[in-house]
Amino acid sequence: GSNCTCVAIDGKATQYKVPKLEKKLIVDVNGAGDAFVGGFISQSLAGSEIATCVDAGHYAAQVIIQSSGTNLTGKPDYKTAKAEVVGTETA
């Protein structure tokens, strides 16, 4: 959803705020959940902290909902995008 993401581990639930995206940028919400899972799992398999996994999921979902269907242009890059937002260099 657009309010928060809740992750439960070992009986403890943690909520993570979903970054806001201007409504005018939202084109098609189909696939947002699948994209979130893909982003989350990509960072989980890389050994990242849960907060980073959630952040990657949010990023992937926000990329996909700005396109109609699965017609993506370019190649989204989570690490580069995060570096631009945070102001750090990518590895």
C-alpha cells in the first residue's frame, strides 16, 4: 500500500514508511507488488539489512507504477538511484 510496509520477523513487526510519489506520476499500479518483492529479495540475497530490502522494494514498485504495463524504458538501477538521493557514490 501507499502508507506503510509491515515486516514481521521472529514475532516482532516493524513498519516502514513508503516514500511519497506524486499522483500525476502514477500510470499503472499493476505489478507493484511483484516489483516490490523482486526489489526486496534482490537485497535480501545480497545480505542487506531488512530496512535496505524494504527500501529496494519501494524503489522497484515506484519504478514499475510509473509505466504502463511492463513497458520499461532504460534500465532501472537501485544503487545508482539511492546514491543520487543520498548523495553518495555507488560501489
